[in-house]
Amino acid sequence: MAGMTEVIEIDPEHPDPAAIARAAARLRAGGLVAFPTETVYGLGVNALDASAVRRLFEAKGRPANDPLIVHISSVQALDQLVSEVPSIVERLAARFWPGPLTLVLPGSHAVPPEVTASLNTIAVRIPAHPVAHALITAVDLPVAAPSANLFSRPSPTRAAHVIEDLRGRIDMVLDAGETAVGVESTVLDVTTDPPTILRPGAVTPEMLREVLGEVGLVARDGGPMRSPGLLDRHYSPRAPLTLYDGPKAVEALLRDAIAAGASGRRVGLLLASGDLDAAAFSRATRDAGTDDRLIIRELGPELPDVARSLYAALRDLDTARVDLIVARAFSQAEGLGIAIADRLRRAAAGRVVHT
Ligand code: TXA
Ligand code: MG
């Protein structure tokens, strides 16, 4: 679809009903509308309109075998989408909806196969962002929405990221500023016993265990692919990213960055705030003559801050046209650290240096 993409600024807390009504009308007419959720921006389409769904896959350049998440605004709306509501859903919904949790459930035939990539399951969530909630309520239809980025680029956490990737390819963007969580929702398959986390997110394994007792975390490497979106090279910046892990990670990363800079390449550095001894670093780069070739993004100080700014930092480094990115691993044993580690590992697509 080529044409104009209308950008509407909208208050994140108190969305203007007239703007919401326009966006809802676009969706009902089969249009593609990007909107903020608490995780990342989504690219919405009427989930019951097969030809609109096909246009959405085309706009993103997304392979047809990667199923979409259907967004609804109330638990009642589940009934038309699923063939059965497993008993655990009530407790999960009570605790985590609206919020950054997607449930994979037994599908019904009401939803066109384009949405689910012909699987017999369907992924559903109720987002918490007031704009998303208002839009889905106004449109009064289930809204299929992948992240509003071109396939394999980092997910958008600001409207500017959506516009960068999809201007002219979609009908409308609702711009409500930066999203709060910054990484995509936790995807939990409740058709297995015990339920399995297919994609870690802000609803952590620890939080899910409080409700479920036991929960599995799907191994990303080896074994059959459980969720097509779990491809490597997802969420990637254009420049190759190398991840540094272990106790000497920062030291090794800085050494390699300075060496690459000295050989004439532009290097993006993803660090935690507090990693750099600024004086020592500027001395080292001045000695190596690389000052203007090293571009630094500091993430943090806390893990929620890292999650919120990670994708924007990756896009910034691409915009700065770096030739390579070196990134430090963050604490990854638990909580949100698991989701951050997952996204960084995918962005690194196997390039990991253990120190
Ligand atoms: O936070 C989010 O989840 C964002 C916002 C917009 O809601 N959406 C999002 O959608 O990240 P997307 O399409 O980028 O990722 C959807 C993920 C993919 O990994 C996909 O494979 C998985 O959900 N998925 C969808 N349906 C599935 C199913 N029936 N079984 C297993 N995995 C499924
Ligand atoms: Mg995505």
C-alpha cells in the first residue's frame, strides 16, 4: 500500500475521543493503524478481515508463517476467538490483564488462518495502555497487531521508529510518546502442561510461578521451533552486534572497540551507566585517535530503564551509521533480565564473546 501516512499526536493518559474515533473508523474500513501499547508500538488491523491482514504482512515484509497476536479490551471478547478457555486463564487474567502478557490458547474458526498462520492455537492479549484500550474498545472488533516495525528490525518504542520503517506503507500512526516497558509482551502457551514461556517479557517467570506453580521456559536453541517469531536475527540493528558476557566483559569490549576504531571503523558501544571511567576512556581513545569513531549509549541504571531504552539505542546507533556494535550483557539470571538477555542474544545472532 503506497500513500499518505497520517500521524496524529494523542495524549497517552487521556486520549482525545475524536482522534480515537478516526483511528477506529480506519481499522473498520480495513486500514492499518499503528498505536502505542505499554510494551512497544503495534500495527493494528481488523483481525477478522483476511485481506486487511494480508496487507499488513506485506507492509511489514513479514513472512506469512509468523502468527499475530490478537488484542482485545475485555476477557468476554475471548469467547469468539478461542475454542475453549482453559481454567487457568481466569486466574492469569485476573492478575496480569490488562498488561504485557500474551496467552496462546486453543483457536476457533472465527479468525482467518492468515492471523494464526494456520496453527490451531491463537495468541491473545489485553493491553494496558490507555490509547490501545480506547482504540480497541471503540473499534469493537479484535485487533491483530504485530510490533510496528519492518520485519527483523528492532521493535518501535516511539512513533518516530514506526515512521522510519513504515511511512507510506500504513494509513495512520497514533503518536503518544515513548512506551513504558520497551520490550514485547511475555508469550505464555497455556495449551501445554505446565504452561510454557515462548518469549520472556515484563511478566517474569517468578511472577507467573506465583499463579501457576510450575512454568516452563522454552529453550531457544535446538529442538523444534515452537514459536515462529523466535527466529534468530530478529530485533536486529543493521550493524552486526557482538555481545560480551562474563566478569571481564566491559574490559574486553572497550579494548575491541578502541582497536576497531583505530582501524578506521565506526563503533557503537552499548554499556551500562557507570561502566565507563570517563577520564581514563577519553585518554585511551585520544591516544588511539578514535574519539569521533566511538559512539556510546549508556543504558540503565536499573533493568526497567535498560528495557525501556534498548531498542531506541540500537536504532540510534544505526542512524549514526556505525559499522559494528559491541554490547555488554546485563544481569540475566532472573526477572526482566531474562527478557533483556533474550533480545540481546537475538540481536547478536550468535556473536557472543565469553570473558
Ligand atoms: O508486546 C507485544 O506483544 C507487541 C504489542 C504490539 O502487543 N506485539 C508483538 O507482536 O510483539 P509480534 O507479532 O512482533 O510478536 C508476536 C509473537 C511472535 O513471536 C509469534 O511467533 C508469537 O507471538 N505467536 C503468535 N501467535 C502464536 C501462536 N499461536 N503460537 C505460538 N506463538 C505465537
Ligand atoms: Mg515483532
